[in-house]
Amino acid sequence: MSGLFVLLAVLVLAAAGAVAWWLNQPLRLANPTVELSVEAGSTPRDIAKEWVQAGVETSPWLLYQWFRFSGQSRQIKAGSYELSQGATPRDLLRMMVRGDERLSVVRLIEGWTFKRFRTELALADGLKPSTAGLPDAQIMALLGAPGVPAEGHFFPDTYSYAKGSTDLAVMKRALRAMQKHLDAVWAQREADAALRTPEDALVLASIVEKETGREADRAMISGVFHNRLRIGMPLQTDPSVIYGLGDQFDGNLRKIHLQTDTPYNTYTRAGLPPTPIAMPGKAALLAAVRPADTKALYFVARGDGSSAFSATLTEHNRAVNQYQRSQRNPGKSP
């Protein structure tokens, strides 16, 4: 019996030694770099599987066990990560809990324009500005997407990168991430959605993103715009008009702006604007393809971040009068 215990002890020590050796060996990668966007709420088991699916050539079970027994699995944070040749399992986990001082991060926010995106990348610590001075169209060509408008085609997320990386490399990851998310939500679209293409969904999602930051209202606002698209009614969305004004907008949207025709003036033109107007997040993308089942054709801001929805113009005018008066006299009940 004592011989069996000795044998078991030897096997345990051998296994422990093998694991210790594996943790310090460079992981084999299918490509020079492997990228993965870790979604909020992903389990360590899912993350391990996704790394392997992305191109890390190891056992997903072994990777998951490492995450689990490290004691750091709950510290893994959502974000977009890039793994390079030479990285070990220890490096991989350290990167995801952001304990590696060699890495920097840049955060891209929902609702930002591509211009704002470029500004943030230019200010990012240790990121080489390889696209400085280039027009948007040339950047898209370098990214392998010639003719695709830059606006809205980059996914807002937190991107980790090694110092010395280029802004173009981060853009490429954000572009791929948006395409991945757009493909996923397009597959979930309602059968009767008033959208013909994934690009339509991206444009509408960008409008929904700019119209509200209130999660509960996104699907309703999308429902209003779907209803308008179905009957050929102008979308009449101020954020699109403002986007079309560009640097001419001084923070005050005037009646003359709503009456001056531009490709982005959704008061003078029916249908969607020609391109997205901002970077939509995942929630806005989903709302665009899965609108609320509503008869509403109008909405107005209540002043507390939420919106009031109406099916008729009479109801809408009543709501506008109520909430505009409330905002003019905040100390009085409407």
C-alpha cells in the first residue's frame, strides 16, 4: 500500500511540474497576433474557449483550469486584447487582469464620431500616430475597406496594446470588432424590420445611440424610426442634422438648420442618412434590429433622460407642451 502512495505522490508531483512548465512556455498562435474581445459577463470557461477559437493553439480545458486555479479569474475585465508571439499562459491572464505594466489601454466611447476617435488615439500613451494627417478615405483603404465610410464602423470598447503599437493596428481591431457585432445582431433581426442591409442597421443604431443613453428607451426609439421608415415619413432626428452641420454647429440648433437641405437633414429628406453619424454600442445595435412593437410615431425628451412616446401628432404636441413648460419652469409641476 505504501508503494501505491509513493506512486501517486510521484504522479502528482510530475503533473504539477508539467503544469508549471506549461505556464512558462510560449503559447503557439495560429497567426503572429491573436485578437479577442472579452464581453462583460463572459465566464472564464467561455473566455478560454474563445481564445482557442481565435487562434491560441492549446487545450481550452487546460487554459480554463489555469484561470480557475490562479485565483484571478474573477478579476478578468471586459475589453479587446491582442496576444503576440512569445506570450505565455501567465502573460495571457496577466494581460486580461491588466497587471502587465507593458500594456496600455485606450477607451473608445459609444456615441463618439470618427473624428473624436482619431483624437483619442492621437493622445493615447505609447501609441504611434501612423495615420496622422491622412484623410479618412485613405485610412479605410489601408485597413482593407476601400470605399467604406469611416464613420460608425469602429466598435467602442477598451483596447489594450503594447507600447509602440500603431493607431492603425488599434483601428483594425475596432473595425473587425464592429463587423463581428454587426453580423451577430443582423442575424437576430426581426423578420419585419424596416431595414434592407446590415449597413442600414448600423446607420439606424448610430442614431439610436445619439438619441438616448437610457437603456429602457432604445428599443422604443428604434420602434418609432422603424414606423416612420415603413410609411415614408422623415425621421426628423436632430443628431443627424447636427452631424451634417459639422464644425458649423455651435451648440444651438436653429430653425434655419432644420430647413436647410443637406444629405444628413432628416427633416428635408426621407429615409436614413447616407452614413452612420457616430459609433454605436452593442445595445444600440441590438435595438436597431429588434425594435419595440409600438404604434408610436413621435417622442420627446422629458428632461430626466427618458422620453415620452406618442402615436398621434395631437398627443405629441400635448407632450411637447407639457415637458417644454416643465423645463422652462423646473420649480413648478407641469
